[in-house]
Amino acid sequence: MSSTTLRTTSPAGDIRRDATVIGLVGLAHGISHFSQLLLAPLFPWLKDAFGVSYVELGFLMTIFFVVSCSVQAASGFIVDRFGPRPILFTGLGLLAVAAFGFAASQSYAMLAFFSVVAGIGNGVFHPVDFTLLNRKVHQSRLGHAFSVHGITGSLGWGLAPAMLVPLTHLYSWRVALVCAGAVSTLVLVILWFARRELALEPHAVVARPKAAKTAALGNGSFDFLAIPAVWMCFAFFFFYAMALSGVQAFAPEAARILHEVPVQWAGMCLTIYMVCSAFGMAAGGFLAADPSRCERIVGAGFGVAACFALMLGYADLPALAVPVLFGVMGVAAGVAGPSRDLIVKRSAPDGATGRVYGVVYSGLDIGQAVAPLVFGSLMDGQKPAQVWLGIAIVQGVLIASAFNVRRVRRTVLAPA
């Protein structure tokens, strides 16, 4: 048996190497999520600076995620063909350029243009990240790898408002965005010096799926699109993104209006949510060690999150309780994160990792493109409570979607 094969079957093998890969991929993923929130925390300042509405500001996010979706679906094929490393470096470079471009923007049109640039850069990460993790990390540590991947993403989301809002208060939103561009550039430099750890072995061996799962995939590059579970995963991520985008873009402002939360507290609610979500994901990595219970974990996590969303929308709460409830909701949603990613892995056929993650995670981008328009319209219509109702409804749909993925996957894999 070759050493490469041993690497995929011995749980004790190459722990340090796995940890290095997980850390580097997580660092890159954190910058991807950090860059997704370069504009949203600055909406109050951008609204005044450019004289635009909440819907117009939300449309910048729509542009970003529509472009990211298109690139993500295509980049999965490119990653499978050319490998993940050069695609990763390109994405990080474009995110840095976009941040500097936002800082220099003199018009709404310039913000829209650099939203396109940022969307192109963001679109490569999920196919790249999950190809690297699935190809280079031992299967026994994939639950923890997905947990770290989710944690760094949540920390990236949390870092954006925590960094940008104080810098804007101290200096200006332009200075804050220049600093954001410097952060992306620094991470690109770090990954460049560690590039050998991100290279795939010429004959890397991945764990083989069950025979029935392999049989579900034909020889064509697009045959994986005929697998129903792939499209159910796509739908799941679409609804997941709608709920998340509602929390990221408008939930803090909606809570501020409903519960008279001080402005400085409202700005930190999103950071609290994301940091607590990271803690939830750490716990979720242990729970996901048994893949058979992934759907139940997802259902429990989002069920609890939906209950707290309704409380934030319709209960009479003191202002001090709002950041606390954001944190509890973040923990509940975070626990579901690693199980969410394992649901996709269990639906992905061998040899099509990049393509499957590219298509499935494009649902994430489409959801994040649609949601700002929906929730922005509710905010412009002075209906902040309905923002929270919408978030809770979508989280409820997520529970049904997760179990539907399992049902479809079992139907396909059932013996004839």
C-alpha cells in the first residue's frame, strides 16, 4: 500500500500537516467573509455620503452576490481542472483591490463597480476551500476542519463591523476601508509564503464513496447536476443565506428601532452574533463527528434561532437584552454550521468536489443577493418587526430543507 493511501486511512497520520492546511484555509475563508461585510456596517455613513436609500445600498450587496454566484458556479470547474491554489490567490488579490476601490469611490456607480470586483474575488472561495479540505485533510478530522472553516468565517464577519465602525468614528469610512484592504493584502502575503502547504499532490487519494453513490455520477463533467440531493443542498443554502443576510444587513438596525437600542450597541450586535456563532461552531464540530445526526443538529440549531428571532421582533424587551439575544441566536445557528457542510459532502460524488461545492454554494450567493432587496424594502416601509418575522420564517424553512436533503439522498442511494 502506498504512503498516499495510508494517509487517507490512518487517523493518526499527518496531524500537524492537517492542522496547517486547516489553519491556512480558515484564514483565507475569514477574509472572504470579512470582505462580504465591508459595506453593510457602513450603511449609515454611506447613505448620507451618497444620498441613497436602504434599497439602493442593499442593491450593492445584490450586485456583489449575483456576481459571486456566477463566478462560484464556474470556478468549481476551474478548480477541478487547474487546482485550488492559483484560484485562491487571485480571489484574495481581487478582494484587496475592491476594498481600496471602495475607499476611493466618489459616486454610487463606483461603489457598484467595485462590488462587481469584490464579487468576482469572493466567488472562488468555497470551491477552493472545500477542495483543499476534502483532498488534504484526513476524513476523521473533517468535522473539525469544517468547524474551523465555519468559525473563521464567522470571525471574519464579526471582525468587519468591529474594525470598520470604530475606525469610521475615529477617522472616516474611507480610512476604515483602506485598512480593510491592508488586512486582505497581508493575508495574501502570508498564504503566498505558505503556498507549498496548499499544493495538491499529483496523485492525491480521497476517500472512496459507497458504490451506489459513485454509480450516481456518470463520466460527463455535468452529470453531477442530475443528482437530486445536489439541488436540494442548493435550495438549503439559498434559504440559509436569506436568513443570514437579513441578520447581517438590517437586523441590528431593526432591533435598534424596535427596542430603542443605543446606536453604539446596535453596531456591536452583529459582532456579538458572529463571535457567538463561532463558539457554536466549535461545539458543532464535535457534534458533527457522527454524520448520521447532521440533519437533526441543523433542525435543532435553527429551530432555537427562529424562536429568538421572533422574540426580538415581537417581544417587549429592554435594550440591554437585545445584544444578549443576538448572542444566543448566534450560538444556536453556529452549532448547525459544521453539520450543514457535512450534508453537502455526503451528497457530493467522488471526483466532482469543486463542481458540487461551486453549484451548491452559489445558492448562498443568490440568497444573499435577493435578501437585501426584500429586507431593505421592509425597512424603507417602516416595518422592522417584519424583518425579524421574515428571518424566523426562513430559518423554519431551513429545517424542512435539511431533512428533505436526507430524504432525497436516501431515495437515490436505496438499492433497487
